[in-house]
Amino acid sequence: MVSFLGRWSQLRTVQRRVCSRSFIHGYTRYLYRPSRGVSTWQAQLEFEKTQWRKASVAYKNVAAAFKKRLDKIHRCSPMRSEYEMITQRDYVYFEEDNCIHRFHKTIGEESLEMLFSPGDVGLQDSLIQRIRVSPKQTFMAVAVKGFDREESDCFIVTLEGAPELASTIPNVFSFEWATDNVLFHTRLENLQSRSVHLTDFTNGSTTKLVYTEQHPRFFVDLYMTRDRRFLTINSNSKSSSEVWLSDCDRPFQPPVLVQQREPGVTYLVEHSHGYLYVLTTHGEPAEYKLMKAPVGGSVRQWKQIYQLKPHSRLLDMEIVKDHCVMFLKHNAELHMDVTSLSTESMIHSMKLPAWACAVQPAVHPEQGADQVRFSLESPVHRPAMFAYSVTEKALLVEADHPSEKSDICQVLRLKAESEDSTQVPVTIICRVGDELALRQRPLLVHVYGAYGMDLNMSFKAENRLLVEDGWILAYCHVRGGGELGCHWHKQGILGKKQNGLRDLQACINHMHRLGLSQPCYTAVMAASAGGVLAGALYNSSPELFRAMILEAPFLDVLNTMMDTSLPLTIEEQEEWGNPLHNKEHYHCIQSYCPYQNIKAQNCPSLLITAYENDQRVPLNGVLSYVRKLRTAVEQHQQSSDQPGSRTPNILLDVRPGGSHCDSLPWEESLQKVGMHLSFLHKELRLAGSELSRHDT
């Protein structure tokens, strides 16, 4: 997994873009109740597949050209990233081409050996998601996930002598080695992780239950402190958490509770030099603070040593030597604060390069080093490695990192005033030198606005391609997301969900007033829970844009949240509300729910990508939405007194397999993105774009 705060939010794939569970904010998934019989549902599915085959003919040639360019951009990107390598004693472990290799540090890559491939266990169509090597390198645990399922299988490989498969543990979510022979692991069942088991490989393998979470709103995950002193069992809901410590020197002893959960209080735990360092929202203001506490002490003994700045979002934290390094967003820009744990005071604060929009600390930092290594990237800048030395207080940069002076892309940051005068951050990315012609440029708006999670601002080849072609990319950091801290999230949940929609409307209007494109050249893109705000905008303000792309979108909030038989509905009530027992929640959800508010009007064109095996957004709900929307479009066309009015394309691309967003094999993923770009190109009537020149 990844580092402290981000460790639950990213399970890597070849595409590097599969969203998983984040610390507090849960799965970006939604389930729909079936509305009709199975035979009728299957009939509509076959109808939609036929319709897509016919419609996609118009996009295939341009999509193929985009795919060719995307592939070229990816080939220019390094396949192996240093921040993903595991350095353990004399060996370096890494994943490449969906296989795990290692080499001896002193010998170099001449000693390269392959340790594991999913094909070795009959799982050719799958991805390696997580690697953990036991302390003395006796065993390696590898999580492998198929494209069409949520669960992973954990394969235990012996490393002494020739690598050999020793054991398999099914349906695993997270795992850590407590000792060289003892593996802790959590089970994922019905999209829920509530139990922790221990398997001892000393003599064969024996497994026992360590911990069980009884409350349906809580999800259990594991994390190993950086000094490998404790394994933490983290039980989290959307708004509160509880941590149990298992001593790695005594792994068979029952875990010990750090602090009983309190409503509205979340916390995480690290350990260094005999003290716990607790990152928590405890106290006022209800933003993250760093507390120092004795092991086994009560909350009354917690001592604050760092307070997050106002209007800031804590992204991640690393403890290096006797220092704590905090990565944060302040006013939508990346910063780094360094606190001395010995003096309990902040000793350095610096702003990171202005082009950077996302930070990722090294997945497996080398123990004992005095540096924290991390990558910086943006939607159009490939990841570049940086290192900060806590002893020298200096930022070290790789020679080939992006240069703002030489790059053709620029990153701008604006603020739009929402209906209640709230200032909403917007990140703009466009081509340098286009300032005088921006009104004629196509604009692609991205939005999410849920779970306190930031918009995905990591590098994607399609973003680079679009900016090179003259597009403007806009990332609207609306309330409900987390870009300005915990309070920003709370201003966009439950009865305040409409704030996110108003923010999105204000952002688009503000950009148009500034001369950044215009409605006929504007498109909106969203995925998963981002489909709530995007779908609400589609109903409320169709005049603001010309086309929309939704991927695995959540569109029927009301019916989903009223069905508590679904595995994650109770867990989601802290975000969306409980319409079954709260009339205010019911009416609020009903007021913005995309499915409930479809109406006969002049609509933009829409392309939805869905997945047959998606457990979070089952296909029957998407089919119901598309059917209802097409009926409304037909009613408008029949009643319209404007001859020759434009008929929007309402398209559904159902992908066989796939479990949720971007869970496709590499070639299929490229083909899907090519189709998305071709759809935008056609709907915005960009026949004169630069595509033809790039493809010659």
C-alpha cells in the first residue's frame, strides 16, 4: 500500500489508476435495486449493446488515432518508478510488466531474478496489487486481483532457495508481516472488511481470528508503523475511528486499544522512539493535529505538537529520523511542513513547485534514511522524484524533472464565488501562449465532491494530449471534497449536498465570464460518486455545456440509500443521509438526485461507460437511468416548437468484465479512452482541431 494517510486510497494496477477505499471516506460505490424482471433487464442490455455498436462506428477512426497517440505518450513514460521499489537489506524488489523481480544491490541488475507472475498460478488476466516481504526475507506475500472482481487472493511465496508457492489466502484486502513467519490479514467479503486473522507459517500454516468489528458502518484495515514496532488495526467509519495495537515482538498477544472511538473524531497512529504520534481531529478546530502520547496512555495525556493551517488539507505524513514531514494543500497549492519531534516545534515550511498538483511519498521508504522521498505530478506532468533531507533542510530534485519555463503546459489557480459567497478553488491547466484565444478553446470540466476526497490530479496521458491540442482543463474543488480540509467536506454532506452543485455551477459560469471557452465548447467529465453532482448539473443547468462523459456513475441516490439490504448502504448514511427514517434527508436527496430529477428539456449529449461485473454500480441501475432519460428526450423533441433543434446523443457503452472505474486490461483501457476523446471531439464539433496534424 501507500504511506500514512494515503495507504488505503490506492491499490496499484498497470494503469496506476484503480480507486479503492480511502481512510475515512469509503468506497466510491453505489448499488441499485432491480426495477424489472431479469428477462426484461437482459433484453435492454442486449439492446444497448446493439445501439452502441451502431453508434460507435462514427467514433472509431478518430478513436484509433487518439489511441495511437496515447500509446506513444505511455511508451515515453518510465515503466518502473523508484518510489515503488522495496529496499530490504541487500535486495531491491519491484513489479514490472505485472511480474515481481528482485536484484542484489551491490551486484546490480545482473543479479535480476523473477520471483512471481500471476500466470504461475493460472491468473493471466489479473493484476498485482500489493507486495509485502517478511523481515528476514523468508517469505513474500503478493495480492493478485482479477479485472472482474473486487476481492484479491494473497499468494505466499518462499524466498529461500528457488521461489516456490507455499500457500494461498483467498479474499484478502490488506496484510502485513508482524514477524518473519507471522502474517496478519483482513478479509473482504460482500464489499466489507470487518475481521483480522493471523497466519503462522512456522510449521506449515495455522490461522486464527484476531479481531472482529461488529458495527456495519466500520471497515477494518492494517498498517505497519514505519519502525515496525507495532501493527495497527484500524477500524474506520466515515466520521470516526478506532485503533488497536499489536506488538510485533509479541504477535500472539491480544491487540490493545489506543483510544475508544468518539463520534466525529478520527485518528491514525504512528510510533517512534517509544512514543505514539497520533494524527487526529480531536479537539477544536476539528481539523487534523499531531499529538504525542505515551504508549498505553489515555487521551488526557495527548500533547499537541502540530496544528494544520486554516484552509488546508492534510495529504500525507512521514516520520523520518526524529522529524515528522507533513504534506498538505494550502489554498489549493502543495506545501510541506517539517516538525522536530525532539523539540516539538515546526522547523521548516516550504511551498512545493507551483506546477505540482499531487504528491505521493515513496511506497516503501528505506528504513534509517534521513530523507523522505516522494514524487510530484500533475494531470499533464509525469511523476518526478524529489527528496527532502531533514538534516540539511534541503529539497533535492532529479535532473529530468519538469521545468515550468520549458514546458508547454501551465497551471493556473482561480477562485469562483458560489451562491452563498463561498470562494471555490478551481485549477486551470492550458497551453502556454493561448491567452488571447481561450474563448474559442474547448473546455473539459472535472468534478467529484464527495467523501472529503480530492479530485484525482495525477498524471494521465489523455490530459497531456488534450492540452497539446489546445484544450483547457478545469478541476473544480467543490464542497463535499476535501481540498480545504475537514470542514470543506462537512459543508457538502447530508442536507448540504446542494452546496456542491451550486459550487460547480458557479465555477463554470465564472470561467465563461473570464473568457475561458463558452457553453458550446464545454464538456463535463466525472466518475463514480462524482456522477451525483455531474448528473444533478445535467438536470439543472444543461445550458452550461454541450457534452458529458460519466464513468460507472452513481445516479439514483434515493433508491439506493433506502435499501439497507445492500452491503454498504448503512456505511454510506453519514455521507448521504438516511431517507428511510429522516424526512429532511429524504427531501434533500430527492431535490438533487440525478435519476429523480430527469425532465423533458433540451439536453447535452451524454456518454456513460458501465461495467458488467461492477459490484458498486450494478448495471441494472444505469440501464434504468438511460431508459428514463431517453424517454424524457423523446418527449421534449415531440413537444418542442423549435424546428430543427439538436437531438442529443444518449449513449451507453457497456464493457464486459471490469469491476469498477478503470479496471480493464491495458489495451481495452486505451481503446475506451480513445472512444471518450472521439466522442468529445465529435459532440463539440472540433473538426478543425490539431488531431490531423498529430496523426500524420
